[in-house]
Amino acid sequence: AESLARKSGCLKCHALDKKKDGPSLKEIAAKYKSKADAESKLVVHIQTSPKVKIDGKEEDHEAIKSKDAGDVKNVVQWVLSR
């Protein structure tokens, strides 16, 4: 999961435990911790290139570099386990 996240560029904007351009993976995991639909929301988010705000301006969030559902789910579970 971490290898795919790195290959996809996720760790350019997200660090494991500190804020960069995007929230840390630890912050993301905490935000979704008690939500029943956390996994499905994150799967959609990392596959669809939604707009995100960075320093007050909107940018496209890069999609993960895999179409394999198992790979994507593995990355999401890795993020939620932080």
C-alpha cells in the first residue's frame, strides 16, 4: 500500500504524521475513524480526482495510479490504520 501511495505521488502532499499541502494520513484516519462509510468515501476520493483547496485555491487531487479495486482498497485501509 505504501509503495503504491508513493508511486502515485500521495506522499508529496500528505505526510504520515504532519501537515504538508494536504492533511497528514494520521489526520485523515482520525477524521474518518468512526464513520461507517469511511472506506467507500476514501476510495471514491482517491479514484476520481476531485477538487481540493490548497492555500485557498482549488486544484485537482491526483487519482491513484491503479485501477485494481484490491490495490485501491489496500491503500485506503493503510491510510485508515494510521
